[in-house]
Amino acid sequence: VDNFGHYAIEALFSHCDDHQRLILVANLSNHMPQVACHKQGSFSIQAMMDTLSTAEQIKYLVDALNRDIKKIILNHSGHYVILRFLQRYDYPYSKFIHKALMQHTLDLATDHYGLRVMKASVDAGPIQEMSAVFASIVKHANTLVENQYGNYIIQHLLDLGPKEVTDTIKEKMHGKFVRYSKQKFSSNVVEKCLRHSTNELKQGIHSKDWTTIIVRELLTKAGDLISDKYGNYCLQTALQAATDHPNLLQEFEKSTKPHLDTLRENVKAKWVKLLESAIEKQKKRNAM
């Protein structure tokens, strides 16, 4: 952790043999959480990782990091060590990180550094080994969608997760889409759900018509949402989804038109234009 000493340690690791590296890692083991969370120490450990390649060396490294994995992930310097680990070593070496994500899901998903590690873990996968991690994230979906960091991991799962995961997220949000549309962070997730459902519909992989379910739920409170600073964006995305849907657009128009007169002139004009172009777009498509 010394300003200059860490260069010596990095040089030592790159010049010694496998057995000597093992001894160095073992000596470092007790101090791993403190060293990983230190600016220079973090650089040293990342450099050291590039030299460790035998199963025994990696096991020592894993055991050392696992002494206080949560502390390391939640730390500015420490989380870079875990990101490097995920880049450098594949599953099953990364199993201990998955375990930490499951044990401390809420603490990690609602933290800036924790979120970065969580997203990197999901990206590193492999997807078929992630079902327990996905389940522990989705279990907290209703809390996470309203959180400034947590909403991003839910959006990430909507992008990458298997169908049962994305369906479960929507099931959890079902009945609360209006409330979520009026909040800064969760409104982004509502829009993501609408786009995701539209894509499923286009690809013919939907088991449930989520587009209709979400759009209809939003239309029950169209008057509130159309003048809400976040809700109006969700309603615009719902309009796009309804335009791509064979029979939702008429419902959309019928539910929103009565509320247009409550809006400021410029906002009303915008909505009139949006509705007109949506109807025009659908007519063109049906004529093809």
C-alpha cells in the first residue's frame, strides 16, 4: 500500500515462479480486504491477478477476497479489484461473487459500486448459472425499481434476463405501474417494460400480452399521467406500444382525448399531433 513499495511488489509477482507466487498470495491473504480497499493496494492486487494462473493460486486469491467480499465491493478502490477478477477469471471461480450478490442483494444493488459489480457479474454470466442470482434480485424488484441505483439492475435484467425472469419482474410491478410511472427512477423501468413487451410481441415470444396489460393499467389513470412530469413520458411510450399493437390504439385515443382540454395549449397541441401521427402510422401499416 506504499506509494512506491507497491511497484516493487508488482515487479516481484511478474518475475517469480508459480510456487513463489503462491507464497506471496498466502502471505497477503489476512490483509486482503484492507489492501484491496486502498488506492495503491488495489492497483497491486489487480496487477497480481494478471500473473496468477494455476487453480491453486486462484483458490488462494478467492479465499483471500472472500474474507470480506461485501466491504471490498462497496469500496471505491475495492470494487475495481472485483471487476478485474470478473474480467480475468471465468465461472466457476466467480461463484463466490455470485454468493455475495445473493447474500447482500439489497445493500449491493442500491449502491453505486455494488451496482457496477452486479451488472458486470450478470454480463459475465454464464446465464445458465445465474438463476439463483436473478431470483434474489427479482425478489426485491419492488424496492429496487424505486431506487436511484437499483432501477438500473432491474432494467439490465429486462435487457438480458431469460423470459421467466422478465415475466416475474412485470408480475411484481403489475397493479403498481401507475404509481411507478409518477416517480423519477421507476418511470424508467415502466418505459423499459413497455418496450420489452412490444419487442416480445413482434418476435412472437410472448406467453402473456404484457403490452395490453400495462397500457390498459396506465389508461385507467390517463388524466393523472398526461399532466405528470414523469408519467407523461410513460404515457408517450405507451402510445408507441399501442401503435405497434393490432387493437390498442383506439382504446388509447378514447381514454386520453377527454383529458386533452385540461392541458396547457402547447402540451395539448403536442398530444393532438402525437395521436394523429400514431393513427396515421397504423393506417399505413394496415394498408400494406
